[in-house]
Amino acid sequence: MDRIITRVLPADDESIRLGGEMIARGELVGFPTETVYGLGGNALSDRAVRDIFAAKGRPADNPLIVHVAKMEEADSLCFPTDLAKELMRAFWPGPLTLLMKKKPCVPDVTTASLDTVAVRCPMHPAALGLISAAGVPIAAPSGNLSGRPSPTRAAHMLEDMDGRIPLILDGGDCRVGVESTVLSVTGDEPVIFRPGGITREDIARVAGKCAVADSVMRPLKEGESAPSPGMKHRHYAPKGNMTVVEGADAEKVIRKLKELYDASKNACILCHTAHLKEFGARRVMDLGDSAEKTAHVLFAALREMDDEHISRILCEGWSENGVGLAVMNRMARAAAFDIVRV
């Protein structure tokens, strides 16, 4: 694609209005959400959506999420069930994406030819303002080159999208730090296909029950379709080789991380705050003292590993409860499922 000049502007009223005009005429705009930065275009325009895939280098069989500014706007895109509407009332605006049967107005390119469409209403004033200013629903995957760690700052997005899109709106650091939960509500029981800031436990409190697809913590099989973004191809990956070490016994986890570090060259350990002092003079980075804090810093940490040219990344995992499931999903895919359980 032709190289263009990429401007980064603060996400104020004037630049949001400009971004909306650009989306309305078929251009692409980077913008902040509470999860990660998105690469937005008119969800109802074949050409704009194809430009999103081209800018990211994203495989066309990976569906996009469509963003709306209010619950009622979903009705023009899909057929919400009573359960879907109940979940919208409980969690929108917020980091929950619902997979619902789509209406014919949504182009096949947006949904990777699936009969479902992924819809969410983000909880960020700049994102909501941009959708309203554009006057159209906005298709927006994360604003990184395909396979790279998702951007949680405008600078991250510029690193990947400089010369590829005309505008990035800078709204500061993203609050959550991992992409939205993707929940299918097309069957009798809601099923999580991608975990995020809205947890299985949160959903079950509203819906009465909630399942998690087994593909959340494994690679898809040959020929298996991806109903949700973040499932099919290598995702969130740093340039260095990454291994995740997890287990209930912290002493064994620390011992294994030390062992792997000492057998490696140019390595760094990403660990919980409480364990930083356990590694002596070894190179370490703080992942925080909770899964929520790790979610907030993980992608920035992986990008820092690239900036420092770290070739071996050893990451301490979390239990798969609550937001820990989202963190482990991102870590596992970033590590190409190289997980050591002790």
C-alpha cells in the first residue's frame, strides 16, 4: 500500500470530529478504547474494511469487531436475543463483545463470511465520540501489525501504523490493557471465545451460567474456523522466544524460571511483584501484584522486550480464575503455547 503521512493528535473534540469525517468518507483512523487502541473504518464499507486488513497485514479469515455508540445501534446490525439485551444493559458500555446473528447490511468481509457479527459498545469517551461523529458503526481490530502485541498507547500504534493510516487519536494509556471479552449468545448457553476484562464469573451472575470454549487455551486445529478475533493466527507475539511458567507452588515456579534463565542467553524474566527479589542479579521486569495489573502492563512489557532486543522471555503466569484467564490466554498465544506447568 502507498505510504502516507500519519498524524497523531490529542483526542479532543476537534480531532474527534475530524476523525469522524475521515471515517465517513472511507479513511482509517486509530483511536483509544478502554481495552487497547483500535484501527477503525466504516464497518458497512467493503473497501474500508479491506483497507483495515491491508494496513494490519491481517488474514481475511479473521473477523472484525463492530463498535457502536449505544445499545440501540446494535439492532441495525444483528438480531439481539433477550439474553443479549440483558448483557448489554449490564455491561455496555464496556469491554464485552457479543457474537450475534448478523443482518444482511454487514458485509461478509467484516465477518470473515460468518453468519454472526461481533458487536460492542466501548467505554471510552473518545471512542464513543468518534463513532457518533462518523455516523456509521466502526469496524476496529487492535491497531497493531498482525501478530504483534496490541497497542495500549498511541506511541505503540504509531510504531506499527506510521505511514499506513492518516490519523491516530491519542487518548493516553488504555485502562484495561487486553482486548474485550468475546461472548457468543447464539445458543442456549453463553460461551466465551476470547476472555477479557468482563469475566466468566461476571457473565454468570447475569446469565445464570457461562461456558468457556476449550479453544481459549489451545491452538485451533487444522481447518477449524475462528468465530472470534484472537483465535486463529499467531497473536500478541514479541520478537523473542517466549515461555510461560505457571503452577500453584510459587517456589517451584521461581525455581523453573531461574533454571530456564540460566540456560539462556539475552533473557529476561517477567514476574509478579512479590517475586522480584527472588531472582538476584538476573534481568527481571515487574508484571504487578494481580492479574488485573498484569493485564494492564503485559503488551507494553512485550513491546519493551522488543525495544531492548531480548531474545528469550520467561513469563510467570497466573491462575485461570477471573481476569487471570484473559492474561493466560494472551500469554499462551504470545508464547505460541510454549507453557511449562510445574
